[in-house]
Amino acid sequence: MNKKRIWEILTLGVVFILVISVSPEVRLLGMFIEVIGLDMFVLLFEVQILAILLASYHRLLRPIIMRVNALLERLDPFYFISSSATLRACPAMIMHSVPFLVSFYLIVFLGISAYS
């Protein structure tokens, strides 16, 4: 079975279940899904979920991430986040984006060279 046929069968199944329901609002939803198609209806849900997640990220997570980034920049002198142009020119700069990694390597290599 091809994809279009599967979506048609799924649409008919969902619409049938919604049409036999008791509530008139749900019956109208079934007719709406029949008109636009189940794949478009699912796409509308996905867009709404992405919009909610993006708004939540900007409102809740981004301020926390920015504070943690500022704290790490104060604690680790070698920590910074490179731009994409810099990373294309020198991919090894990605090591500076991992907190305390460069400092750890310096301590380890200086310790090894001091004792060897």
C-alpha cells in the first residue's frame, strides 16, 4: 500500500470514530478533519507544539542557560563559545566550548611534563 492510501484509510477511521461520538463539537471536528485531511491536521498539531516549546524555551530555559554561561565564563578563563565561522576555520576551537576541559588538559600536561 502506498502512503496516500494509508493516510486515506487513517482519515476515514478517525473521522468515523469522531462522527459517531455523542458531542456535536466532536462531530464538527470530524468533518473538519475530513475536509483538510488527517496529515494536514497532524501538521497543525505539530506546529502548535513547536510554537509552545519555542515560547517556553525563550521564557524559561534561555535565561537560565545565559546565567550558567556567564558563570562559566567567569570561572574558566579558557571557556568561550566560538562563532560558526571560527569553527569552520579551526575546528579544534570546539574544545573551548566544553567547560574546564582546556584547564584540565593544561594541568595534566604540565604535571606530566614536570614529573618526566
